[in-house]
Amino acid sequence: MAELKVSKPALSTTPLSLPNRILMGPGPATPHPRVLAAASLPLIGHMHPEFLTVMDEVKAWLQYTFQTSNPFTIAVSGSGHAAMEAAVATVVEPGDAVLVGVNGIWGERMTVLAARYGADVRRMEAAPGKVFSLADVEKALAENPGVKVVFVVHGESSTGTLQPLEGLGELCHKNGALLFVDAVCTLGGVPLHVDAWGVDVIYSGSQKCLSAPVAPSPLSLSEKARAKLANRTTPVQSYYFDMNLVGEYWGVDGQPRKYHHTGLVTNVNAMREALAMLAEEGLENVWQRHRSHAELLWAGLKELGLELYVEDHASRLPTVTTVKVPEGVEWAKVTGYLMSKYNLEIAGGLGPTVGKVWRIGLMGNNARPANVALLLEALKDALDHVGFTPKNAAA
């Protein structure tokens, strides 16, 4: 037997222990104890009948949450980025013209990802903090004939905008294009009607409004999107993200299950529990809870003398709020103070908002009155600590 060449690391072997934090950044959100309990259930095999039943429940509850009857509604084994890439791999072939709405980092990232899959990327741009109107999209389609896919971000977490989707599906279909939507931080948090709005490709994340652990990630394909997949002239360029094969593992269309990869058994159990809790509360009630607590947060932030980054009320994302960092305040000192004193996380900006905003998440299990009150109290303390004086404060 060969001699060991690598020594045992000088690390502690005591059981792992981590802090219990209140996660109110743009994700992940704090899971409910019931979800964490589901994640601690005994591990079973990824092809065991009990787990296949859990997968079927996840599919059905995702259809409810997406408001779709799409048979191809599954959860991709990976984070939201995995579902994002799986969706691109599915409907983008080399040379396809793809119109990408860019008003934050996630549209920007889609331009890179689609290009890597050979797309002819066309940009449709809006300023950070702004959204696209139907007229904007119609104009972009007229200027870019032959576009096969139109991509928009429903909830742009880097800037805090909520993109209206009504009418976009009809407009895209009239122009021979599929509507492709990023719903990572909106699924289960704001009204979303995939079938009624004509959305063809949509993906999300588990750790945001569903408040489950990171991965797996929801993905739904319309019949139009599946027809594009079936009629590809080139193979899907990723084996792991080949939805022809992954769909067989998930039993799409009621076909016998076929092994493709080892499913994320523990995490799928947790997602099942998160979706079950959402169904218990009722989708419309969940949407209203997120909206009402966002309004409460926005009003409280204004009382602290802070300004919201997104000026148009209708364009504000209820699940991730962007707050302007006041002049003279170092954003990281505030987030650091909140973490050290309150064990509370909020985040700084991302992409076009780096150094300009704080991002506060009210998602899933975190969208509660007590969390809003705690956040506002802690933020006032932090602002006092760094010497911030609101402009409207008495001299």
C-alpha cells in the first residue's frame, strides 16, 4: 500500500455549528423550521418510489405557484443559475436572434450566457430602476426582425424593479418569438400568471420567496417552447441541462421514469415542504402578505429619512427593496453593524447599483410584521451609529 503523502488537516472535528441569522438580503431567505425539518428526514434513493412521489408533488405545486398547466414544470438540480442556463440551452440554438431586456445585472448576465450558446444577442436597454413598456418591446421587435426569443427579468434584484408582463406574451407571439422570463425573486412573492400572460420559458430559485434551501430551481416550458426544443436542428449543447433527458427523469407527460442524474433528494424534500406551506396559506394570500409588508417597509424607510431607489411606485419590487445610500454614509459600515449587533443581514448594491443602494429582502418566511419592525429599528440604530442625520430632521 502506498504511503500517505497528504497529511490530515489540522482542523477541528467537532460537530458543525453555524449562527442563526435573520437573512433579509436579496437571498437566501430564512427557511421556516418546518422546511428545515423536512431537510433532516432520512435519506432515500433518488429512484425510490417514495421520492418519485415527492417529485410529483413538487411538479403539481409548482404548476399552482406558476399558475400554469404546463406538463413540463419541474425543478432543475442546481441554483437559479442552473435553471437559467438550462432554459437557455433548451430554446437557444447557434444563430438564433435573442432580444434581451437589460435594466440590471441579470439582463446583462443573460446577454453573456446566450452568447456562449451561440445566440445573436440584441440588446433592449432601460436605465437602472426603470422597466420596459409594451411600446418599448414593440419598438425593439420592429427594429430586430426575426427575433426568436425575448428575455425579460420579472424582478430585477440588483435594482429593485418589477417588470410588467401582461401583454408581452401576445406581443412576442405575434412577432414569432417566445417570451422568456426570469422569476428568481418573484415566484411565490408577487402575482404571476404564466398561462394567462403567455409566458413560454420561465425559471426561478428555491431560496427566495419559497424560503427553501438553495436548489433545486423551478423551470416551466410552454408547448411552444417544447416544440422549439423538439424541432432543434442541433443537439442541446449540455448533457446535464438537456431537458429532453431531464424531463424523462421527472416523469413529464406521464412517461416511465428514466435515470439521468442523481436528484437532490434532501433539497427536493425541503422544496416540497415549502411549496406545501405556500399552498396551505393560499397563493393570493401569500402575494398580499408580501405586498402589504413591502408597503409597510417603504413607509418606514421614508420615516427614517431614506429615499427609495425606484421612483415609480408601480415599478417597485415588493420582495427586494433598493434604498439609496445617503451621501456621506459608507454602506458597508451599516451592513456590518447590523450583522454584528443584530445578526441581521441586508446587502449592498449589485451590478449598476454597487455602492449606491442597500438591498432589503422581504421574501417568503421573512415577510412578517415583526421582521419589518426589527429591520427598521435596527437600521435606525445603525444610521445613528454612523452619524447620519436626515435632511428633514430638526436643526
